[in-house]
Amino acid sequence: MQLIATVNQLLMLATIAGQIILAVLIVSLATRKSDLLNFFAKRALIFSFIVALMATLGSLFYSEIAGYEPCKLCWFQRILMYPQAIILGLAWLKKDYNIALYSLVLSSLGALIAAYHYLLQIGLAPAIGCSAVGYSISCAQRFVMRFGYITIPMMSLTAFLLIIGFMIILKRSNLLNKLK
């Protein structure tokens, strides 16, 4: 039980750190802070890989060690995140910056599902039929709620949005470099 509490705390802090980084990314894009944009652009693949890997390992921890049964919406988010841990890692190793568009598509779909899932959990979205083949738990069930707003879908949403932010910066930097 102590392990679950410790991992929960670490994932919650990682989520808050991710949200702070996301705010910095947005401000950097809006103000065109070239130093920050260049910093993130040069490291976009490794940062995205780390985010996807942490999200994947966190998800597996919750289902396989903590025993939290994933719902149907969790499975859709996993389908969109797990492959990214592999393809972003390979892209980083091979320095293949063409991954940005593919990762943007997967992460955008994942962010939409995670946002809906979060709104469902906090009671702001209408419930849909959520049982996967009749054995899944309700998508509205919250296993975790910390700091008054962080749930597992919020962690997922933060991860998808971070990857989107990194990929947008990567894509913009590549486009700008090609135009020069």
C-alpha cells in the first residue's frame, strides 16, 4: 500500500510539473521566445519520449500493480499512448524528426478522449455506455483525486498535451529551418 501511495504522489507531482512546462510552452509560442523555443525544439523528441514512457509505465503500474481496472475510455487512451513510447523512442535514437505529424494525430485524439473522460469524472459531461464487453468498470469512477483536480484522466490529458506542444514546436522549427 505504501508503494501505491508513493507512486501516486510522484505521478501527481510529475503531472503538476508537466502542466507548468505546458504553460511555458504556450507562453513561448505566443511570445515567440526564440531561446526557449530552440531549447524545446532541440529536445522535443527526447522530452516526448520521456512523457510517453512515463505515461505508459504509470498506466501499467495502476492496472498491474495497484489493481485499478481500466475502463473503456482508459483503453482508448492506452491505444493512443503506448505505441508512442516506442515510436518516439525510435525517432529520438534515429534523429527522425518526421515523426511529428504522426505523433500529433495520435496525441490529439488521445487528448480529446482524455478531456472527455476527465469531464465525465468530475460530472461536467454526459455519461455514455462505458462497459467494454460487459466487464469494464464505469468510466466515471475515480481511483485517484489529488490536489482537488488531478485524476488519472487528467494525468493522461497532461501527457497528451505535452507531446502535442513538443511536436508543434518541433514541426514549426523544422518548417522554419527549411524556409531559411
